[in-house]
Amino acid sequence: MIAGDKLSKEGRQRLLVMQESNDGFYVAEQDLQIRGPGELLGTKQAGLPELYVGNLLHHGIWLEQARRAAFALIEADPNLSRPEHQALRQALSTRWRGRFELATIG
């Protein structure tokens, strides 16, 4: 084993996954389970997200429905300026503290 004594538990798990399969989708799915998804808006690449919205592997259908609803809302009111969206606008502003700029990069 390569530097086996210096590997973290997660590192050993990832190596075992790569020994088990050469299917990139399987390896990526296992890596997601081992490391976590990281941040949605931010620079953190791994670990538990700050806002738990569901398990990406097990709640995919519900998360996709929520995604479609969110896109529809933003298409109808891009700046969340309607009175009924003010609480959402304030919650997002408080929650993400200026990190929305990261979403506009690229």
C-alpha cells in the first residue's frame, strides 16, 4: 500500500473504491458519499455542506423538483422584488452574506 500508515480513513476508503471498480460514475458516487458535497456557493471542496437540503444520492427526485421550482421562481421574479418574495430575499441575503457573487463567476 502507498504510504498506508499516513492515509486518513477517508483516503483508505477512496483507494479501496478505486480498486473495486474502474467505473467513473461509481467512483464519483462513492467519493461523494465519503467526502460529502462541499459548499453550494463558496470555495470549500469537501465535507458537510453548511445548509443540509437532502442527500444528493437518495433524494435526487425531490431535489430536482425543488430545483425546477426555484428556477421557475427566479424566471418570474429575477430580483425577488415582489412583496411575497421579500422574506426569501432577506433570508438568502442573511444566509449567504455576499457569496452570491461567486455564483456569477464563469
